[in-house]
Amino acid sequence: MKASVTVLLFLSLFELNVSVYRYHIFVNETLSWQEAQQRCRKHFDDLSTVRSKDLKDLSYNSLIKQNHFWIGVQRDSADNDKWIWSEGGEATITFWEDGQPNNYHQKCGAVSKYTFQLNDKTCNDSLQFYCMKVYELIVVHQKSTWEEALEYCRQNYIDLAIINSEDIMEEAKINSTVADTDEVWTGLRFLAGRWFWVNGAGLGYNVWSSNGELQCPAMNQRCGVYDRTKGVCKPTDCDRRLNFLCVKEKYED
């Protein structure tokens, strides 16, 4: 399979899947909707479930050569007036093109790269498409140091939480309500003169309180927690024993 290197991260909050976030992977291949669905389910999780605010970034991909691309939405086989997501659940679409949908024989949804809006299309049309990998944050109810939390997440899930957007901050807020400690470890660390996430990324998104990032924290304040009582991250002693947030795959094999 040829897949482009275009991978876009969005948090998606839906009634069918509360508190999950998605990596969207652009597949530089033209297939029918059903073939695209099969390819996504084989190599990733499914065809992409998206929100209206995601569509501009998805559409700006320079590898898209056609006017439209598939996402994971289709008509319900039992009700032509109802649309459903490929991953399951009813799709309440707020980003239809004017006058769309307009043909009961066109049962699959494709996004216009020019208008960033959805059109009904014949499912046998061959289009490029987006697949997704779906992740979520979970609270681990054991009290560990930062290093112990990092090791646990990497052995049992994927990693300590990386909170690099407003949406993922909101997910941290939602999920951390069940924690036994007011503060929970994240994958935020200070080493070699800078703060960074455990995946190596810098702090492009401001997770700190209104006081801002500590440029040179004290030696005992060099690991980052999410404070669920204040809704911000802050530095603290890496040897404290706290609950922690891990990233896990939602659809594990």
C-alpha cells in the first residue's frame, strides 16, 4: 500500500466516541469507498471520522489531486435519510455543501478540497482517502514517580500523555476527574535546559498556568503534572507518587 507521510492529529468529540483523538493518515491511492474502508481497517483503524473544523487542514494536503476525497461516512442501509460513520454511530453532519445531499443513489460521502464541505457521491467512484488511528487518554490508578509512570505507560500502553492542543487538554480534564490524586503525571519533562514532551516534541501549545513556562525550574521541579483542580500543567518533584495519564489505542487488536 502506498500511503503518504501526511499524518494529522485531531481530537474528535462525538456522541458515539467521547474523549478520543485521532491521527488522520492520507492514503495516496484511488479506490472505491468500500475498498478504501477495507484498506483502512486492514492497516489502520477505519476510514476517518472528522469534524467540520478538521476539514480545512485535511483539504490543504498538496497530495490531493482530485476534487474530492473519501472520509468515513455513508448512508444508513436501513434509512436513506440517515448517515452513519464507518466506525459506527449516527453522523450528524453540519458541513454539507449547499443543496447536498441530493441523490438517494449516491450513498457515500466525500469532501470537496475546494470548499471543505461534504458531498454525496457514488460509492464506486475511485478517490483518494483518509484513514485514522484512534487513541484515548486513560488514568492509571496507582501512585508512581514520574519515571515509574513513564515505564508503566510504555510497557502497557503507548506513552505518558502528550497534551499538545486545546482539545487534548480538554480530554485530560474530562478523564482526570476519576483520578485519586489532584495532580496526575503527564509526559512533560525538563532536561538540558528545556521543557519537552516524552515523544521529543517541544511545547508549541501553552499548557501552563497564566504565569507561563518556568524557564529554569528548581532541580526538584522538573517533571510536569496536569492539575485537574485548575485545568493547567505545572512543574513538580519527579519523585512524588501520583496517578498518571497514559495514551492507549482505542481499538486494540
